[in-house]
Amino acid sequence: MVSRCSKHSIRTVSKDSWVDQGGYLPLNVSYQLLAGSPSTKQRFLAVGLASVKRKKGSYLHSTLKSIFSQLSPEERSSLVVVVLLADFNANWREATVGEIRAEFTTELEQGQLLVLHVLQQYYPPLTGLKRNYNDAPDRVSFRSKQNVDYSFLIHYSTSLGQYYLQLEDDVSCARNYLSTIKKRVKEQGAISTAWATLEFSPLGYIGKLYQSAHLPLLARFLFLFYQEMPCDWLLTHFRILLTQKDTIIFKPSLFQHMGTFSSFQGTYNKLKDKDFEETVYSNPSADVYSDMSVYKDHVPRLAWTAGNGFFWGRSPEKGNYLTVVFNDPTIVTGIIVETGSGGKDLLESAVVEIGHGVHTTEKDEKSCQEFQSLGTMKKGRFEMQEVEKKYGSTTSCLRIQVTADQKDWVVINKIRITTKS
């Protein structure tokens, strides 16, 4: 089906997929292009988000600002953001387009931002739908329309990028997230190219990455089953149908939910991703040692390195330690230590220290000769900023030392530091 952008321009959706080549399951939809001009050159990444008028608050402007400001100029040239204004309120759309034109003039002119709308006549019935899971009728209508919004958004975005990233209109982004996505795609490709979804956030439909070749199928899948279940459930079924049994999720997360009020009836929404890190992972090279009993292959260094791993130790005793010894002395500016899993396996009593003067211990491990205490763990967590203002000299070690026996095991999810060159 040719998808047309009325009023401003006409664009034909790619027919690279067998679904489109044979005219199978045509999507009868026409697009209004409200702002921007599609590039004839395919970018590395197309980012899609749909937005509607909220009863409380608006996060679209902040989301777009984060999407672009967290990238370098080179990264932005590899990106196109597609915004579907999916509300049928024409006054809201006109006002929103005006705000976008005023704030994102450069991005619109350079083909990095497109703003669309689809008229209500192209939507299937949105009332009187099946009440699966005994949801209230208004909630069923809301989530069913949301599925169709994403179907139309994905259909339009099919040929714009080599990959497609699904976001919501109330997120903030990690710095240089596009370069991280490129790196992760390359790493995953070395393992297997037969993946359906890569996840850069565990929340809902935030940070889900798809290959462009799969988008025609995904768009129709969401449309066909739009009234059956919420979008994130459908996306899970789609992944499994494309024979990717297990979730492939990367940590730290690249996207954080920042909305306080839901787009559905303005209800309060405090959902946050504990694995989100705004800045790029910057831990320096180091060796990691611990005398705690390790469970399986959850070794100490996994708490220090980037990725999905974590340190998991059996019941720690007073005096046990985890020591990070930097390859080169460094000025530490910030420290974060997070422990526990689902409220369990917290490190209950411990002190965090920095050290100087590297030496080799009797256990043939590296450590420091002198340590200074920074503070104690509180509810399984420790955070300190501006460390250098109090401890200005270079540091060679970071140590977490247990100060009381505990029966529960301990999970150290991550140890992150920032440094000053």
C-alpha cells in the first residue's frame, strides 16, 4: 500500500519486505506530514514515538531535547526521529507543531525530525471492544488505540533507518546512546544476527530495538491484534514468534522514564528504571579482589565492569572485603555502590574506603597500604559526589569492607566511579 503524506509531501513506504512486495495484508493508511522533510538517504537509526494530549503535564518537548542534546553532531547525522501526534484534537496538534517548529528548526531542516498525523478515519473501531483481562472499557479503548498508533508509526518508519528504536514521549536519554547502540548491535551480530528485539530498557515499550526488515511484520502484527492486549505484551509475543526465546537486554539502561503523570487519565506514575545511567560507563581499568565466597560464576569483577553481570556472594562475615585496585592512580570525583536484588541480598553493614600505596598481600593479591573511610552503606547503597574536594590526592584503591556478619547472601549490582583527568 502506498502511504501518502498529504498537504506537504508524498512518500512511498519501502517495498523491500515480501509482505509489501506481494501486497499481502495491506495497511490502508494515509499520513499527514506536519513538519520536516524525509531524507532520501537511509540513516542508521530511526527513533519512533507517539504523543497525545495529556490531562496533566507534557513531556514531549523535554524528550525531544534529550534525544538530540545527548548526541554528538556526528551521531545526530545518523538519526531520524519520527513523532506521531496521535491525538484527534486539531487545536492541540497545531499548537504542538508550532512549538516543535520553534525549538527544533535545525533538526527539521536537516531531516533529523519528522512530525506526522493519521486521521481518525483510518483507525479501526476504538469502542465496544473485547474486555480481555476484565479491563475497564475506557482503558481497553486507550491501549487498543495505542497499539494502532504504534502500528502506523512503525509502518511509516520502515525504510528510514537500518534499525528502529521504540521510545515513549516521556523519557530521558543517556549520553551518546546511539554510539552505545551501534556497539551493542555489532557485539550481538558477532554472536548471532537472528535476533528480533534488543532491549535498552526493561520498562514497557521504551528502548526496544528492531531490524528494519522486521518492521512490516511488526506493524501488521500490532494492527491485527490491537484489541487483544497491551502493546508491551504484544511485543513480547512478536519476539517469541520470530524465534527469539530469551530476552536480550543490556545494562546499564540507556533510557529513563521521566513522566510523573500517565497519558491515560493523568494518573500518577512513579515508574523508574533502577539500571539507568545517564553518563557513559567510565570506570577505569582495574583488578578486583574479594575474600567472600562466590556463588557460581558471579565473580567480583562483574560488579565493576559494564554489562549485565553482578557479584553474588554467600553470607558475608565481618572483615570480608571487595577491593578494586586501579591500574593507574586516579582522582575520584564520584562513587556509587548498589547492592541487592528485589529488596533482598542487600549488603547491610559495610564501610566504603579509598586507599593509597599499592602493594602485594600475603594472598598474592594487590591492595593498598593505607585506607581512608568515606562513609557507610545505607539500606544497601552508597553514593558520594565531589570526593576530590575532601580527598584531593590521587587514589589507587576502592574497598568495600563488611562490618558485621549477615546470614543473607549479598548481591553487588554495580560499583561506578567518575574521575577527573
